[in-house]
Amino acid sequence: MRHFAKLFFLLTLQLFSSLAFAAQVSVNSLHFWSSAKQSRMMIDVSAIPSHSISLTERPDRLVIDIQNARLKGKLSQPPASHPFFSRIRTDQKQKTLRIVAELKRQIDYESFTLNPNKMYGHRLVVDLTDKGPLPDSPIASEKPMAQAAKPEAKAQAPQKAAKRASDGNPAKSAKEAASTGRSGRNIVVAIDAGHGGEDPGAHGPAGTEEKRVVLAIAKKLASLINGQRGMRAVLVRKSDYYVDLRKRMEIARAANADLFVSVHADAYQKSDVKGASVFTLSNSGASSEAARWLADSENAADLVGGVRLDDKEEVLASVLLDLSQTATLEASNNVAGQVLKSFQNIGELHFSTVQKAGFLVLKSPDIPSILVETAFISNPGEERKLNNTEHQSKIALAIFNGIRNYFKQYTPNDTRVAGL
């Protein structure tokens, strides 16, 4: 009898194991995050799937095969403006679900899986990077001609080239960077106009809202940056709506930003206080953010200066994050100093040195970030200047000159900067 009970238990255990193994993976939804050069596909699944990914040519496609899986509902389609995909389709072949992304460009890819967190369940993530136009596209065939038409671009090189904050290596000289023969990418500056929507920010004595004037300055700054060859601006908000503070950081990261600039107008209870200030993240703010990143499983899947943390021991992950933050804070202080110096040409400074604070929008561990208090909107004279279009342009130009002077000295080594 005892032998029979043992045999029954083993058979039951085997049956449950077989059922668990045979349980189908449910593919629930697909999300996209994209910039000009990078994109992320996040596929929500009911369990970590067995899968394979491949690329095909003519037609050019990214093919994701998920074994023992079935689609639940429909997957979202990329917008027409998506830099990499024109269409997503699926095909069920017995127990294998195939997801096919029709490509607009040549890509490299990397995939990994994520365990559930407070916001999401299990996920299959595919990160893509741009390799250039497809061989038979008009852009690809015209590229050599376009390069030949601009021989002067080769002769223009920045004075110095520095690696991104997380690289950990000394800066290369412009001569070394030029010798690699890369055309490179644009330097990307994320511009964050503070407040917005239901959050008007500070008010001036005459009723001027901070959110309105800082958006006007941010747009003028974006125009100056976009007019500079080798640079590109990304506006965190383009009109009067509110963006969550952490979402502002995420937008900058999705754009692969080299610098994050948050534009504000200060206020104080005394109306005679005036002048501009520039802030970077305080050490305490950096420490609290590091703890949050290391504790959050979602953040473990993000790249911290090009190094993935989710497969590292806790101590090593902490050291890597600390190195990234240290280099990022140093870069933030350098660019803040240049912007502060430029403001001396248009008016008084409230603080003559770069200030430290724990502003949430400055907490990206891998993107140099500064917050500019352009003036005191609570001061009647400075409120009038903030409303003046010509003075808004002067403020934008001061910030731009500071940014440009910084990148003259410290240029990410994978970028092309001409005529700074």
C-alpha cells in the first residue's frame, strides 16, 4: 500500500510538471520607444518565452519566433514616421507565433527578457540600432554623391573629443577622432520647458505664467541648436501640456540625448530679488537616485552608459553606476559653468557659481543635466524682460553659447561636429 501511494505521488508530480511545461505563453501587447538611431520593442508575455530572432534580406525583415505561444488580441502598429518599421504582422504556425517587422533600414539587434515589476509583467525586449539605409534604397544610392559634394566637412574637426560619461576612458583628441574616418551622428540636446498644462509654475506680479515664457525660450533655444550643423534639439514638451518629471528624463534617454537642459524662471517672496542661476544635481540627490536604480528591476534592464546592470552582481552594479554618475556630474558641472559664464553678458547673476540641488529632472545617471533659472519672474523688471521676445532670444542665445562652448571642448567621440 505504501509503495502504491508513492507511485501515485510520483505519477501526479510528473503529470503536473508536464502540464506546466506545456502551458502556452500568451503574447498580450507590443510597445515601441524610438529615436532617430535607436528603437526598443517591448513584448508583453504571460511567461518568459523560448524564442529566436533573425534578419532576412530582400525582403528586409526582423523575424521573432516565440515557441509554444499564441497571440491574444492584436499587436499595435508602428506610426508611419517610425524610423525602422513600416508594418508589423503575425503568423501562427502550429505552436509557434511568428512576429514579423518589415524594415525601412538596416539594423543590428539585441534581445533580453525581463521579470515582472510593479508596472509590467514578463517581457521580451528587442533593442535595435541603425546601420544605415537599405542597399537598394534611394538614400543609399545617393549617399556617396552627397558626401562628394561636401568635401569641406572632412576638414572641420572639433578641438577635443570626449567619450560619453560612462565610457570610463580618457577623452580623445579631435585629431584622433577625425582619424577614425567616421561621419558620426549629431549631438542631441534635450530641452525641457518647465511645468506646463495644469502646472503653470510661478506667477509674476502682472500675472505672467512661468510655463508660457519658458516654453517660448525653449523653442528659441531649439531653433538655435537645430541651426548648428552637427547638433539636434529635442523638445521635451512642444506646447502647453504637463509631462511627468520622470517621463522628461525618459524622453531624453529615448532620444539618446548627450545633454539635458531644463529651463525655468525663479520666484521669491521679495520682489527685488533678481538674476539668473544654473543648477546641477547634488551629491545627496545622486546617491538617492543610485539607490532607486539599483533597487528597481525595471531600471536594471536599462543601459547605464552602455553597460547593462541586470546581469551584474549588486556590488559591481553599484560600482558601475557610481562611475557613470561621477563622470556625468563632472560633465554637468562643466556645461553649467559655461552657461553661467554666458549669462554674464545679458544681465545679473543671482549666484555667481554653479549651484547644487536635488531636482528630479537632473537625476539621469548617464546624461549630463542642468537646470537654468533664467530670471526671477517675481521681480517686476525681470517679468517684463521675460515677456519680451527680444530678451527671450538673448536668454536662448546665452544658453546656446554655453552649450556650444562646452561641446567645443568635450565632444562625444561618435558624433560629427562641424563649425562649432
